[in-house]
Amino acid sequence: MSTTSAIRDPGPVIPSGAPQQTANRPFGFRDKIGYMFGDWGNDFTFILQSTFFMIFYTNVMGISAAHVGTLLFVARLLDAFTDVGAGRLIDVLKPGRSGRFKPWLLRIMIPVTVAAFLMFSPFLRDGIYGAKLAWMVVTYMLWGSVFYTLINIPYGSMASVISNDPGHRASLSVFRSLGGTLANLAISVLLPLIVFVQVSGQSEMSGSRMMWAALGCGILAVVCYLLCFVNVEERIDTPPKAKDERQGLGAALGSMITNRGLTGLIATALLMLVAFMMLGGMMPYMLNEYFNNGQLLSVVNFVGLAPTLLLVPVASKLAKTFGKKEVGAVGLTLGVFSGVLLFVIRTDSPYVFMVGYALLMLGVAALNILIWAFITDVIDLQEIRTGERNDATVYGMYSWSRKLGQAIAGGLTGWALGWIGYLPGGVDQEQSVLEGIYTLGTLVPALLLLASLLALVFWYPLSKKRVDENVALLEERHATAAAAAEHP
């Protein structure tokens, strides 16, 4: 589809479910802080899982890395059904008194945190292998495919109804990324100091400490969800169309598959996320095995998160001045260069490694900090093309693509560790295995970031100019729809 045909206005679209501005308090700092706490709550379990799940089950529970990687991969494929199904359900259900999306925070916050606690409970550490494997599968599926889906999709969809102003949405994306970064600081920087211990000169993870750390993270997650609920307002009322007026699920999914904004974003984000998650998955092994000091993971994780904190004050201004796509492309270029450089120098110093890693993560952060504003632009494009926003369904498809990225990263990390000969159980590794770990933590993510850069530049169509045109077009359509509703 050409750019011109994608943005041409075919005439007023006046659906029965046209978005209407509700008479709530004006958008402000309270909404940004509240939305930040929502992602903080999500990431208290998500980052806990992405950082420690594999090493917990390989080194504490004694599960093979290949089996852990296979679980991560298969579960995320199944999420294609749970994510899109949850999104469609939320889109067609009647909103509650506090909005369409906010009530889900209260409904699911306890189940998701309990599941995360059980996922890191080493009760069957000394049991038979089959029982340990079953415990891993069941608790992980409950956490990720059921409860996390039912709280993350409404939370992510909420941004499009808090405000329809592109600047406001960019700031929500920045504050969401800030919430994730703060959770990352709490988990990735502080927890390694707690859960890793030295035993006879070897760095090991403590199973009991990991369990209590998961409990603490769950309690903090509930607090953050409550702070999000009381501080965020849903302002754009999007009542569902009558059943005979709205697209069926098949037609809606078909229109999304042909939406270059959505497919381009999915390709870009998926490849970036595989690189990002693989880096996160490999860092415990890099520090614990290659540098033989698991506690240094806290320092490395802080170094990796610092660029996001540096970008928070300026990210919205950069997006407004240059465009989200344009800022992301520059960042990915820096990430590719830094990863290749680390691979070439192959340093034995963790501190030299940290410098290159900080530059790599600065590049990733330039895209990642604005990625949630990309999806609201895609939802706008979907409304232009079809007359329906389908906020939660679009977000469900995007959310599944991110989970697919996590699955690929988890599977690839586990399988690759097996390919290079990594042995579970906390035993000493061969030098060739250590060299393989270094390659998996530098060159492979750099190549994935290069693929993400190409997808962003050549596939994703929503440049700054195009986004501005779409916003103006939708404002005109909504004004026409409102006038027609007042004077039928």
C-alpha cells in the first residue's frame, strides 16, 4: 500500500463507537507518574523472570538449559492465542465504572504476583527430574501465559485512552520506560548482591534467597499497581460498536496483518527485543562464569540502565523535534557498532566490558524508551484504515510479538548454551565454553540489532511527517463525527 493511499481521507467515518473526550481532569504529571508505576509493577515480575529464571532453573533446580529454552519458546507461541484473545475480549466487553482498562489492574494484581512467587520457589529442588520439570512448566505458564497477559495488555492499551495528544503519548512512553528502568534497578542491580553467594571461592545462586526475593518483588508490584490505578484517568471514551456493526475477529486480524505500521513495528521490536533479552539472559553467565564474579552483575546492570535514566529528560523533546522513528534508527546504529567493537577487542577486564556495554545499551534505549508511543501511532493508523481503533486487539498482537521475541531469546540462549557445551549444576566450565559465552553476549546481539535497524528504516512507514498527518486527519474525522452526533 502506498503512503498516499494509506493516509488519504475517504470521507467521514462516523461509527457508533467513535472516540469521545470525557470531562475528567486535564492530563498532567499525575497521569505520567501513575502510568510509570504500572510498568514498575509489571516489571517487578517480568524483569525478575527475564533476569533470573534460566539461571535459577539450571543452577539451582538442575534443569538442562535446553529444556528451559524449549519451555520459553513453546510458551510464547501459545501466547499468540492468549494475548490476541485477551485483547479482543477487552475490546468488546462493556467498560467498568473506572474505564475499560483500569479495572483489570485490580482483578489480576494478586494472581500474577503469587504465580511469580511460586515460579521461584525451590520446593522440589531435591525431587525427581520429572517433578521439577513439571513444576517449572506449570508455574511459568500460569504466570506468563495467563495472569501476566491479563494485566499487561489492558495496561499497555490504556495509553491510547489517557490522551489523544502525540506529545502526551510520547511522555507516557518515556515515563513507562522510566518505570521499567526503576524496576530494573531494584531487581537487576540490588538482587544479585542478595541471591548470589560465594561458596569455596565459587559464585553460586541461593535458592532460598531467590524465593524470598520473589516474594518481596510481588508485594512491591501490588503497591505499584494500586498507585497506577488511583492516579491514571481514561479520558478517551471508546464504547464498543454494536455487534452487527463491528468487524469480526478474522476481519480485524486481517486488516492488522496488512497494516505496515503494525507489521513493521513488530519486526523492528521483535528483533530488538531478542537482542535485548539475549543480552539480559547472557549477563548472569558472563559475570558468573566468564568473569567469575556473579555479584558484579549488579554493577553491569546499573551501567546498562544508566543510559535510559540519562535519556528520560530529553527523550520526549527528541521525539517531538526529530521523530520517534528517526531517533530509534540513530540509537540502533550505535548499538550495532558497540556490540561489534566489544566482540573484536574480546577483553578480559569486566570494567572495559562495562564501557562498551553502556554504549550498546544507550543505543538500545534510544529506541526502547519511545517504543510504547510507536504503538499508539499504529493504533491511529488502524483507525484511519478501517474506522475502528481496536486498541486492545492491536496491542495484543504487538504484545504477543514481544513475547515471541522473549521466546526466541530464551530459546536461543538456552539452546546456544547447550551448543557451546555449557554444563548445568554450577560446575567449572571449559575455556571454549567461556569464549562461547562471550560471543553470545556481544556479536550475536549486535547482528540482531542490525536486522532491527534495517526493519525500522525500510519497513516501518510512520516517520515524523506521516504521524503528524495522521493526527491531523483523525482530529478532523472525530470533529465531524461529533458534529454529526449532535445534529443528526
